Amino acid sequence: MKKYLLGKYLLGIAIIMAVIFVSGCVSNSENIDDPQTLAQNGVLIKYPGNWVVANSLSNDSIISVADPNSTVPGSDFAQINVNIEKRQLSSSLNTMYNKTYTQLFSNSDYTLLAEGNTSKGDMNALECMYSVNENGTIKQHKAIWIEKGNYVYVLLFTAPQSEFESQNKNFEFILNSFKIT
């Protein structure tokens, strides 16, 4: 009798785990409606069809896309965006990365959330997640630094902190489509 109950118990757990696994796979699928492709300045990305090509204030920016529904009232600035910068490699990737964030985090409005090593395809990369208080709005940023040849590509994903998680599907879609041409 105990073996029978144990078998039913294990079968029940297996069914619950299978349902969770399948539902997780379905909800994590990259179901981006009508993706657009943008190729310029030696980089190719795909981005959600309801987003637009944007202008960036960064001097090193080579591509910028944004969710037009996240525009700050009274301005043309989108709060949810992806900006890609291309910088000449002036020292090692680690040195450039460390110099940037040492300077950034000396400002108390910036808070480091996480950092570490990652990869994009066959390329090693560095990742930094941080938040910044901009005029009372907390924005979250995820920066991926990739070295290729004599250049560093920085992919910066930005959203209000309260919306960052819900935008992760779009950010991952863009990151996974990123190619240096």
C-alpha cells in the first residue's frame, strides 16, 4: 500500500513538474510580432515591430531603437530603449570597462546591481546591471560589452526599473539577434 501511494505521489510530482516546464517554455518563447531588421555601421539587429529607430545623444552611438509608447510626456525621449555604441579599443576591454564604471559609480545616483562575464555567440563579453535615479525616476540599465577586432561594442538596454523585467523579452530578442557584420 505504501509503495502504491509513493508511486502515485511521485507520478503527481512528475506531472506537475512537466506542466511547469511546458508552461515555462511557452511563456519564454520569443514571440515578437512583426520584427524589423536594422543594419547599419557594421551591426545588424532585429527589434520588435512596434518599436522605432531612435536618435541617441551619445557620441559613440551607432544604432538606437525605442518603444515609442514609453515617451516621456512633453519630450521625444523614450524611457524604454536599446542603444548600441561602437568605441575604438584604447586599452584592454577590462580596463575600459573598469574605468567607465569606476567613474559612473562615483556618482551616488548610480547603484551597481550585478556584474560578471557572459558571452554572445563565440565572443566573450562583460555584463553590468545598474540603476540610476534620474529626477526621481529609477531607471535600470543592462550593459553588454563585446570586443571584436579593434573595437568595443556596448549594448545598453534601458527601462524604468518597474518595467525592466517585463521588457526583458524584447531586450533578449534584440541581444540574440545582434551581429557584427
